Amino acid sequence: MTLSHLVLKPKRGRSVRQRHPWLFSGAIARVDDEAGDGGLVDVVSAGGEWLARGYLNRRSQITVRLLSWERERAIDEAFWRARLVRAIAGRAALDADVGTTAYRLVNAESDGLPGLVVDRYADWLVVQALTLGMEQRKETLVELLVESLADVRGVYERSDADVRQKEGLGPSAGRLWGEEPPELVEVLEHGYRFLVDLKAGHKTGFYLDQRENRARLPSYCAGAEVLNAFAYTGAFGVYALGGGAAQVVNVDTSEEALALARRHVALNGLDEARSACEAADVFAQLRAYRARERQFDLIVLDPPRFALSRSHIKRASRGYKDINWIALQLVRRGGVLVTFSCSGLVSRELFQKIVFGAALDAGREVQIIAYLSQAGDHPVSLNFPEAAYLKGLLCRVW
């Protein structure tokens, strides 16, 4: 196939040859005038060597999202179908698990589909088209998804992430195919029941990436007083109660999220007397607990993303240190701290250093029991380490 050419500057082809899917504007010498934004281009070296093929957007700093390194491979409907089928096949074990009905089907770059996220919630799919290239192909991709998943009742769009602004796109949400989802969709996760707001919930409705980390929690919860900070709809709290926690306190700023957290306790037949919800700023609430000398046997810290850009890293680091410093003062000796960062720009190494600094300042000895990351349905391509955004530490505190 003959496509418009995008020519790289001299000595700027290394990342393309290493099959990294992002090509930044600073590496580009010129682009054929007829190349349309969202359309396909062939990427060639300064010396004219063909390197890869991807879709273009001059308005984005990530000017090309690369799709193929095979020159004879056409980027057509068959290409998109094959990529989707491969992604779905990679989740076959989850599809067969009757105790889990919510998981990620397509994880963007790591599934060879940059800019596309698809999550499954029981009989509904939630789609995010985060780039111009995927926005232009959205209708085709939805048709292919429905073709590949015969049991789906509806497809809903949640393309309302801020990252679309960098692509020159506004938010887009609503029904794309089939039935409109109900106000709340009930899903299962390891047999626990949860209610998900597909239309207005965080991300696509639920923090699917924490599924495997939630499953680790119960073995540390028997008889424990547990603080679930940044609780959202209380999923970690449900697992803690299921593991025999004596008391769980969910803290979040959102009254609406905590209302669902209360419903989740009842929905799973757990003892409501052992669960409390407090609507408060977590930073302030942790300080209030410290002032009252309140302590816990296990604390979960799962804050929102603090670093939205590289300019935010220092400020984010201070935020992570602050909450970990206070939380470490609230953990009883021999207790457990489970702490996370979902800021992709904060590396695992930096996050560990931050928690180390917090432990020093708190005067606590801390052992790492396990390193935590995102669930397996959020894979990380070796060509795209940036996909490893979620990092966590399971710690024993002395």
C-alpha cells in the first residue's frame, strides 16, 4: 500500500526500530502535506529506509502512534479484527471465570491498539477512544467488538479523559451500540458483588486494575482494624471484611461513592456493624486520627493520580510522602501498610524512595513483603514500559 511519508531527523530512528509505539514531534523532520491528521503514514528514516506505519496527529506531542513494523501489513479492517481477537483471547481465563465478570479487554498500546481501552462489565462494554486515530475508527472498532463478542448487550462510551485535550478532542460519552446500560450494573469479582456506575463512575466505572491486589488483602485482615483511605466505593473494605476484619473504616471525599460502599457491604452479606464510612479529606482525616491517637492494624492508601505531567512530579512526591508519613504513624507495631501510586510518571524506584523517606521521618522500621502492580488484564508490553503505571508496596511496620 502507498501512504504519505513521515521522515525522521538523522539519528532519530532508534525508538522506532525498538518498536516503541510513540513517536514524538521532536524526532520528525517533515511530513507530506497531503497526510491527514488521524490518517495513516509510513515512517521512514532520514536516509529513506522504511521503518514502521502508524496514524498521525500533528496537534499532539505524540505525533504518531505506531501500529505495525511489517511493511506488507495493511492497516485495514482485517488488521483491527486480528488485534481485537488477540486481545480478547488473552483474557480467555477471565472470561471463563464465573466468579469474575468485570475486567479489561483491551489495554491500548500494550495490546497493539494505542489509544483504545475496552473494559467489560458483565453484559456491557465500556469503550474509551483516547486519540484522534481511534476516534476516527471508533464505529468500525465497535462493530468488530460486537462481532467478536456475541453475548454483549450494549456498548457505552466513556471518552471523557483529560488526555483527549492533548489530541485536540473534547469529551464524548453515551451509548454506541445496543441497549443503554442501567443506572448501576452488578458485577462479580472473585465472587464478591459490586455495583458499577458506567456512566459517571471513576475511570470506566471501577478500579479494575486493583483486582489482584484486593484478593491479597484478606490473608492479613483476620481480627484487624482496617483503614481504607481513598476508598471510593469500598472494594478493599469488602475484601477486608470478607477476610474477617474486626472493623473497617472507609474514608473518601465523595458521599455518593461511600453510599455505594455501604450498599456493597450489605450486598455481600457482611456485617454492617463492622463497617463505617467517613466523608472527609483523607489528608485531614489522617491528621485527625493522629491527634486522637487512633491506630489501625492495616491501612490501605490508594490515592488518585498526583502527577499529571512531569512538572508535577516534585509536588506529587511531597503528597505521597505526606500521606505515607502520617499513615505509618497510625499503624500498630507489627501491622501492615498497603500503599499505592497510580502516577505513571512516578517510577517504582522513586515511589519506594518516597516511602523510605516517610518511614525514616516517622521513626518506623518497615519491611517490604511484596511489590504490587496492576492486574494481569492490564498487561505491560516490553516495548512500552510506560504502561506500568500502578505500583504498590505491601509492608510490615514495626
